[in-house]
Amino acid sequence: MFDIRDDDLTGEAVRRLLALHLAGMTANSPPKNSFALDLSGLRAPGVTVWSVWDGDALAGIGALKALGEGAGELKSMRTDPAHLRKGVARALLEHIIGVARGRGTRRLSLETGSGAAFEPALALYRQRGFVNGAPFADYRASEFNQFLHLEL
């Protein structure tokens, strides 16, 4: 069982995992096609961040960004490499969906890339019921990015 906590982004382990996430998004995305939030973006109003703990070890991070009018965006989902394939992302995704529902969110969306690096996350989202759809918020479609939505 994992401990999922609201996170203030001050812990060194969380900052390291966020840096790993940003580096991975940049390395696996064409220039100007990575929309991962950095530390300041995750601290913006309307963004809630959670960390997932397995005992004393950080296992993952994820965030929910309120978009207004009953919409929310899933952001910065990343599992620590030492905790892959243990159910961390699935547990965090269920937590975020539950919080979003509790806040009255009617549609949860996400933007992600294409290619092998993105396939494990895409498989998880699709298994949970997310479907490909149109761009949302300020995103624009490209050959690289894709948009998934879950009606709550």
C-alpha cells in the first residue's frame, strides 16, 4: 500500500524526480513540444501536486491542474525508476481521478507525446478509459503530441 500525500515541492527527493521527469520529457520530445511543468509551474495557483511514498522511499509524483468550467488536466505523472511496474502510477491516477470528481471536475484531460518513451503511460491512461480527442486549453495539435480525455 502506498502513501499518497499532498506535496509542497520542497523535498530533495521530489525535486530530483521532477528534474528526471523534465529531462526525460525534453529528451523524448521535439523542440518546443514538451509542455511539462517545471517547479514554478507546479507551484502555480490551481495546481495540486501529490507524491507517492513506499515507506520512506519516494515512488512517484503527479499533479492536477484546474482549467475551469469543470475541466482539469493531469500533469507531471512520473514513477521513480526503482518503483516501475509496482502499481505506483495506477494508484496515483486513481487518487487524482477521485480528487477531481470530488472537486466537481467533469472532464479530465492530458497532453502527451508519441513514441516508445510514451507508450507505457498511454497504455495506463487508455486502460483507465481515457480516449484520444481534440486539443484543449492552449494546446495546438502537432504530429508529435496527442490529447486524451476522460469524462467523469
